[in-house]
Amino acid sequence: MPENPGNRPYYAMLEVENRDCVVLSYLKSKGIDNARIIDVSKTKKGVEHAVCFSGKGGEEECRILVSKGCPVCRTLYAHAHIVTGFSQGDKTTFTVLVKGKKTFSKVVESLRSSGYSVSARRIFRSRSARLSARETRGT
């Protein structure tokens, strides 16, 4: 029996304390301490992170960096479709699309059992009755 008989996906907003972010750690190792992630997406090349930081002369620079993803991104992509992701310090807020509440609970439990602090900010049913082909790739 399907988890979500009405086939109505759920959006969830999660805040995850993630000190293991590969991209932010890489930038810190290069002396860039003020970087913030403004978006996260999965591609055939890996996990793309759109990041912004103060560059030379204090002007804001934005770049797209590709990595294999940290455990948080990999967990989310194993069970959900990341709609958006942005960081502030060690906390990253993700909006994800999941097949149902059971999948949402599985994602949260998986992250918590891996030692991450997770706060569920919101969960609500999608207006659309079906996931698109793009959205189902990550779920």
C-alpha cells in the first residue's frame, strides 16, 4: 500500500546544525570564513552549492562549487528532493519535498541518529496531486 494514498507529496522545512559541510569547510580552509550557502541542488556532476562571500575589496562574490556532498545532503537526497537550501553559520535550512509523513520522519530520524541536531520548522501537504519526474528522482 502506498505511503501517501492520495499521492500528495509534503513539503518540509528543516533546520540542520551541520559542521560537516564539505563546501563550507573547504572555503574556511582557504581563509574564507564569511561564506554562506544560498542554494543546493543535485546534478549528474554531484551536489552543487551556490555560495556567496566577501571577496577582495569587500565586494560580494558568488560561485557554484560541486562536491560529493556531506552526509546531510546525501541523506536528504536519498529520501527527498531538496527544493532550497541556505546556510547561516553552522545551521542550514532546507526545504524538501517528500512522498509523505513517514518519509519525512525517516529523514529526521536518520539525521538525528547520525548525530545532527534537526529542527522541523514546517511540514505541509503540496497543492499538486503528483510529483513531477524531476521531483521523484531524489525520492
